[in-house]
Amino acid sequence: MIMHSTKLTRREFGAAAGALIVSFALAPQVAVGQAARLPGSLANNTMLDAWLRINADGSATIFTGKVELGQGILTALAQIAAEELDLPLARVAIISGDTARTPDEGHTSGSQSIENGGTAIRLASAEARAILFDRAAKQLGVAADTLSVVDGIISARDGRFIGYGELVAGLDLHREASAKTAPKPPAQHKIVGKSAPRRDIPAKVTGGVAYVQDIRLPGMTHGRVVRPPRHGAKLDSFDESKERSLPGVIAIVCDGSFLGVVAEREEQTIKARTAIAGTARWSGGSEMPDPAKLYEHLVSLPTQDSVVSEKQATVPASARTLEAIYTKPYIAHASIGPSCALAELKDGRLTVWSHTQGVFPLRRDLAKALKMDQSAIRCIHAEGSGCYGHNGHDDVVLDAALLARAVNGRPVRLQWMRDDEFAWEPYGAAMVMRAKATLGADSRIVEWNYEVWSNTHAMRPGEREGTNLVASWYLAEPQSASPPRVIPQPTGGGDRNAVPLYEFPNQRIVSHFIPAMPLRVSSLRTLGGYANVFALESFMDELAELAGADAVAFRLAHLKDSRARAVIEAAAKNAGWKPGEKGDGTRGRGIGFAKYKNLATYVAVVAEVEIDRESGTIQVPRLYAAADAGLIINPDGLISQIEGGIIQSASWTLREEVKFDRNGIRSRDWSSYPILTMMEAPTVEVELINRPSERSLGAGEASQGPAVAAIANAFAHATGKRLRDLPFVSERVKAALG
């Protein structure tokens, strides 16, 4: 039961730029007789001192395996710790993503940093606070429950007090966490729930050292890699005689078909790379499929099939049936800053600085690729300039490490060129979705069939088998990538969000997993959720039209979940939705809805579109969103997450597609891979439905699916024509309009 709900808008909470959603789930209950499993990331990192340290000056240092990707996570986690420790936020330092100092929390992904890492820090901090209270009670000779604390000073009722710093002597937090100390209830929060200045912002706006690209180490050199013309090609020869004499060149490294150069200055390295590339001769390589027949090719490949969901009931004889096929192309991460890393090999020990999303999984693959012991490798996270998902951030580390072996202990800074980034990063997989449904005599859906074809969405480093670092595949002793992996439901990979939240008496959802990868793919924000919500919600609109029903009313008629209904109703109300409203040929509105992964945040989006029929372009001037993420900890941060996801989705939907031909990748720069510009970005209005009695839900990837569906449905509403193939570029728009 919903005990309380509050509607919030950005205007009511100000505009603290880029603040993060801070949300966490309370510790789960353990049934009697079950073995207790610690909540969140405590389960695999059980010692209290893995998470925090109380310093002699009374401050605290927090350790987290989760890393900053531009989402403000480190500020958020510090807020959680400060709240539970009753310390000012300024007196809580945080160290993240360092294999020598922090707990192993795997990858920062899946909108789970607060749910898992935040839960661990919250419970560890609450327990540490209780330990400090017990020590203070003994020293002051009073009962612990008679003490109070303000800003790290514990006071007795008689006026005596003692600070955290005085309690540190002899304090040993190297003990198993119990997770039995109850954290504060939300009503007592003073720091969590309020916007705090993000710690990562100042350097970014003042030109400071904000990113790994900005790091400069003493004696640092610069590296570049010479790539083959296409994946799988073999290096036959190259002429290094002239290049070795170029100004500043320190080393040219050739190991099998891996080829790179190190020089004193970056411009010298770039010049040497160009010269070496001009003499390199390659042969072979993987032939690409015919791009004009990509989707036919995908569905023709061998698949591993599984029934994701199935329900059966009698279908009325008088039913009407509709069928449609939708497609999504390969999409690049298109990070603004090309991937970069620094590597230093000294005295047999390798230290790397990387914007990886998982320092521990990266270390495991580096050890395999370099044939080193993991204990001799240290991976330190440094933020990169833009990425949600698996771009080139891990691959570039091995590139740098291979070059570092040739420069006698000097650090190597290696930054990919723009063509490296576009042509060699792992993309978001192309997908095919086929939907078929039947309407009964009452115009309700009585049968729903859905199939999805997709490659894997999980080829990050750290898998048990193989090495998922591109350079390792080109060495003289080449290594193999890990076998492509299926991410099981309920989260899913290619079938993420393939199971609708709507109520249908008959339902069958089938996932066709394609192990063979025509192009290299891995994790891109939302995995399969973006494409599946596009298909499902577009098809819901098509069925509503067949039924002669309003799109909003049709959805509500198939929904029992009250929270789902609430976000749809809120988005429609804020957009001024008028049931039965008709588009005028160039302007229209559409709606899209999803509960991300069917486990996380509920989002509904209404999009307004304007179509220039002559040029075939679609503009999206405004979108309205409503979101329910349960207990909201930072309202402005949650709004920023929803806004950012919608704008990225609009770019994917209107512009983005990896171009290739039979010989290789053709999208190698911003002209061949255009994205939405700032001037084209839509205005986004977000309403939040706060539910303090509910657990917090992950929201970082929740709005992309509803946004693409809303845009697709708005185009159909405006023109009476349907676009089923992404992206909605001018050629497709013109073809649809005839």
C-alpha cells in the first residue's frame, strides 16, 4: 500500500546542476532458517574496514569500488556515510576504484551503485557509529542510549563530551560486518535528501585535472596505436627505418599484429603514427555482412532460443490480429573524449590509471593478457570524459601497458584517436523485434506474442574464460575473447524489458540469442531495454489504433499496477493530453511507458514532434516525463538522470547508427556518426512521484525506452504513418510519407 506520495518538479527544488539521484534499498529481511547473506555489496566485502576508516582528527574516509562516470556518485555516497556517521559532509573523504585500497564491487553499471554500494556504505557507517557510541559510553561511564552526537562529537546528558578522534586509539574495524545496526529512518535525515555541491564539478568548469586525459606524470611519454583497416586483419609488414629517426620517437612496438609507437610529445607520436600507418601492409580480416540485408542476416544466424514468459488461455473466435517487425541498428557510445589511459611498469609492477567501469575485472584481464600475477598490477580509476557502458576505456589500458614495457619505467599516456574510438569500441547490438497480438470483441488484447533477436550485451573484462581486451587478440601469441554470455532474466540482456508490464491472458515471449557477432558488441546503456520498449510501446499504439481507442486509455485498460498507472496519468496530464486528439500532418504527440527491467524506476514520457515534410527531418521541441523511483533521496539529481536519458534517447532515435560496408566500419568521425547537437536538444519537463514508504529504485537507464517510443508514436500521430526502423533519418521519413 502507498502510504504517502508527493509530486515534485525541478522548479520546486531549484537547479543544482547535474546533482545525482541518491537512492538505496533497505536491508532485506532474512527468513528464519536461512543462512544470512549480507545486503548489497557487503555480501562480497564483509569487513568493516574495507568500507571506512575513522581518522585521528575525527573525520572519516570512505572506500568504494563504485566509480564516478559523471553521475555524481562519489558525492552521493559521501552523503550517505556522513548521514549515518553524523559528520559534516566536508569531513567525509572518499576513495574509489583502486585495486590497492577499495573493495571489489565489480562494474559500475546497471543503475545499481546506490542500491548495492550505497547500501553497504550506509550499513557499515551505521555500525561504525554504534561502535563509537559503545566506546564513548564506556569512557564516559554512561549507557550508550543516553548519548547524543552532533558533527562527530558525542555528548552525555551531564555535559561531558568526547570526539570521534579521541575514540580512534585502539579502535579496530577489521571485523565482520553484521548489518544488524538499523540505519536512520528517512524522517531523521539531515544530509541525505538535500542537494550537495558535487565534488567532481569544480575541476571540470575551471580547467583543472578533471579527467584521466588531464593527468600528467613526471617523465611521462605519449603513445599511439596503429590499427588494422578492419577487425581480424593480420600485419604482414611495415617499414620502421624512417619512423625511428623522427623527432621524439622513443620506441616502436610490434608484437604480432599489435603495432604502436611511443614519443616524447603527443604531436610527435601522432606524426609517427601517421607515418607508420602509411607503410603498414595488412591482409585478411573479418568480412562484414551486407548492410542492406543486416537484419535478414541476423535472423538467419544460429540462435539459442528460450521462452522468457508464457501464459495460456482461450482466445475468442472473433478476434482481430496485427503483426509488425521493428529494428534497431548498431549504436556507438560516441564518447566526447576518446578513450585514454596511463601505464607505468617499474620494478616488475604495473600501475595503470583508467576510466574503466570496473578496476578489479580489468586487472583480471590485464593479468591474463600480459601473463602477470594480479598482485603485481594496480588499477586506479580516473574519470573519463563521457560514457555510460563499455566503450574503449578497458582496451586502451592494455594498449598503454604493452607500450610501457618498452620505455624503461617511464609512464606512457595513450589516448585513442577519434577513428580508433568509433571503429574499435564495442557497440550496442543491432536487434530485430517481431510482435503479434490479437484483439477480442471488446477491443482488449487477448493474445500477445513477441520475439527478439539479439547478440550478447555482456563482453566486458573479468569473465572467467577468455580476455576481453582487443589488443590481446592481435599479439604474436593471440588470446581469445570470452564466449558471448546471456544475461538471465529478470534483468535480461537482449530480452531486457521484453516482458510487458501489461496484463494479457495469453502471452509468449521468446528470446533468440545470437552467439555469432558480425560486429563487436558489448554493454551500451539500457542493453536491450531501449529497443524492446520502442517495439512494445509502438505496437501498443498500433493496437490502440486498430481498436479505435485513445493511446493513454488503451494502456490504462491493460494495467493493474497502480504505480504504473500513476506515471502514465501524470505525464498525460502535464502534457495536456486530449483523448482522441488528431495530428495535423506535421505536428503530433505520442506516449511511451516502461518500468525499467520490470524491477526499477517507472517512467512515462509524452513527446511533441514537428516534421518538415520537405527535408524529412523530425524535431522534438518538448517532452514531458513522470517518474516513480520509490523513495527519492536527491530530487534534482533524479530529474537530471531522467532528463539526460531522454536527451540521449532522442539522439539515438533521430540520428545514431554505425555505418559499415563489406570491408569495414565507415563511421569514424562526427560527420559519419552525427549526434544531436545542443541547439537540437529538446526541452524536458519532469514530474517526480515520491513514495517515502517504498524502497528506492535504480533510475540511471529508465527513461531511454519510454522516450524513443513516445517520439515514434508522436510521428505516427502527426502523420498517420509508422516508422518501425531506427533511426528516424530523413530518408526513412520521406519514404514513410511517400
